[in-house]
Amino acid sequence: MSRRRQIYEGKAKILYEGPEPGTIIQYFKDDATAFNNQKKGTINGKGVLNNRISEHIFTRLGHIGVPHHFIRRLNMREQLVRQVEIVPIEIVVRNVAAGSLTKRLGVEEGTPLPRTLIEYCYKDDALGDPLIAEEHIACFGWASQDEMNEIADMAIRVNDFMCGLFAGINIRLIDFKLEFGRIWDGDYSRLLLADEISPDGCRLWDMESDEKLDKDRFRRDMGGEVEAYQEVARRLGLLPEGTANEVLDLEQHRKKRGK
Ligand code: TMP
Ligand code: ASP
């Protein structure tokens, strides 16, 4: 597979040129980073699980009419997606206070927010993805006001759907990050949900125990990262039919350890 032209290597994924024009291949790595790359590590099998979880969520969002970049899964670690021009904004949607919000504003982690909060960060690793106000976006031309209205509407739809999806498997969706991209048709562009949706970019807590089933286990040195990601995949119904060897290997490994 190394014959393909690599377009970009990010912290958790590699992008390759796709087989047809306008497509790219997302390869999901096991690499994990946190705090803007200051903490680095590997979560064995994460890429396989995220590829599958993200496929599932994008497909389900497609069923309710959210336009997205996902085309099809190619193999354990790769999926074919539409090539988009990424809007350089990370959209963070929050239902419950956690992470940077608690540090920034002194709110206690786990406090339910009276309304869904949308925050924007400028996607720039060198600057550490700084939090920005919506006004900065139009001011610097990162997206138009119309695009931002559409993005905010879509983010709320995605949140409503994902809250229900996860509530159905006894998981509370605390917060998550989305990215959008443009596809061009002449002078006109359309927005698509892009990147990935996985426990790397979501906070997912078990409804009853508040156990963290997401990348906070890595960020906070809690251990059990793979088991947590697997548990999310299992509850979503993605593991039983997983004849995928790596996933089964991980399962067996877990069983051997009696967890
Ligand atoms: P935060 O509390 O660190 O701001 O993160 C909020 C949510 O967004 C959390 O679920 C993790 C996700 N996120 C990313 O996936 N990538 C990022 O670069 C940031 C800042 C947040
Ligand atoms: N993804 C970001 C990083 O790798 C932030 C995070 O997820 O904590 O630094």
C-alpha cells in the first residue's frame, strides 16, 4: 500500500491520494497525542476501532440527512472519503462541563450545562489551536457568516443525534469536536462533515458509573484505553460480527486478562 502518494500525516491519521479524483484515503494510526502534541503515545488497536466507530457514526448521520465525506471502509484501518477543503476551525460541542472548559472557567467537571455550548478553535498546531470568538472567523476569512450559520446548525443536529445514539447504549455524550470541509462545484461550495468521530475526539461517560470511555484515559494516565474504546465499539454493536483479526485479538487479550 506504500505505492500511494501520501498527502498529509496528522497526529492520528495519514491521508493518501484516493483511487478516483476527488477522493482520499484516511489511514487510522494507533498514535495518540494530547495537549497539543506535548504528550505522545500509542494505543494498540485504536486505529482499527476508530475506523469502525467513525464509519458507523458518519453512516448513521447520513441516514438523517447530515452531509458528510465518508464513502466506504476499505479495510481495517482505512476508509475512502471525499476530498474536501478543510475549514480551519475545530467546532467543540459541549453538553456537560469537562476538560479545558473547567480549567478556563473554574466550573466543576461533570456540571450539566443549561444549554448546549458551541466553541470554536483555530486549527493551527503551532499556535496550539487557540480558542477564538465567532467574530474572528469572518474577520480573518476562515469561513463566511453563512457557512458558520450552517456549521452551527449541523453541529446541533449532530449533537442531538449523537446524544440519543449514545444514551441508547448507556453512554453520556459530554462533549466532542467536529470538523467540516468544502467541496467546490465551479464558484459554489457545499459543506460536508469531515475528519472523524471517535473516542479520540469525544468525551463519553458510562451513564451509571461515570467511567470514562474516551481519550481522557490516555490524557490523564488512567490506563485501559483500548478496553474503553472497545467497550464503545461493543456497545454500538460493532464488535460481535467483527471477523477482523486485530479486533478479535484484542478481545481475546482482554478475556485472558479476565476483564
Ligand atoms: P477540550 O476540553 O480539551 O477543549 O476538548 C473538548 C472536546 O473536544 C473533547 O471531547 C476533545 C475534543 N478535542 C479534540 O478532539 N481535539 C482538539 O484539538 C481539542 C482541543 C478538543
Ligand atoms: N488532539 C489534540 C492533541 O493531540 C488535543 C487533545 O486531544 O487533547 O494535542
